[in-house]
Amino acid sequence: MPHVPTPWTALASRAAHVVLARKDMALDDVANAFRRRGFDESTRSVDGKVQRGSFQCAFFLQLLHVCDDEMPKEWLDCFARTSDWFAVSAAIYLQELASITPGGAAGVARIMAEQEGPFAQGAQSAELLGGTFSFARLIMLACDAPMPALDRFLDRKDVIAAQDGRLNSSQ
């Protein structure tokens, strides 16, 4: 399926570029860093993902890792629980969701129970709970409340502009 640029993928791409710029790394350097850490990524695959902004949250976390960038402190507890990148992604999403949901984690559990059918059985919920969702989806969550962990990579005003349709998908 061809990639369709959206304001959300533009923001994801921008966040990845921020990491590369902050660490002064070229795409070849990043691909080599991925391979040294045991990930199967070529320069072409890294370039395609970063340029399109169509990558999973787990890839973004791996990018931070291989570039030796500092992980947002808000997410460190999620890494303490597991070394599986997809499980960490799911934990981060649920943690961020709980931070903006009345009642916190208990509120999220209650809402999930109330919406058991569509949420528990849908493809989107499987992506969220399995940690295979796009990084753009995590950015979308920041529309509901500030997400300090993303402030290192994106301006909140740009997240709101994407939500309101005011951010050009080629930016």
C-alpha cells in the first residue's frame, strides 16, 4: 500500500530528524548503529521510514537507543518492566493514556471494560495492546493533554495544528 503523507506522519518524521540532528548522525551512521545493536535495518529502510514518518513506536524507541539519545524520563519505568520493544511501546501508550484519563490506570481499565466489544476485539486495540502501533498514533494522544516526553522532539503547538488541520503534511 503506498504511503499517504499526513500531518501526523510529518510530525513523526520531524521527531526522528530531531534525534538525528541532536546526535549529528547521518543515515548511514544510523543504519550501522542499528546493525551493531542486532537490528536488521539498511540505510535505505531507515531513510524510507524517517522520511515518510510511517514507522512504529518501537522503531522510534530503537532509534533513540541506537543513537544513544536520552530516553524521556517519563518512559523509563516502562523499560524497567521488559526489554521487548513492542511491550515497552504498549506500556508507554497505556501510561500516557492513563495520565490524561480521569481515574488514571483504573479509569482506563474501566473504560476498556465498558467498551469491551469494539475495543478489545478491534484491529486498532490489537495494535495498541501489542505495541505495533505507529509513532504517529502516540503523537495523536498528545492532542488531549500535554505529553512532556514528546516536548523533547515536537512543539505542542504543532501537534495542535496537526489536529486542527493547519499543519501541512509536507512540513
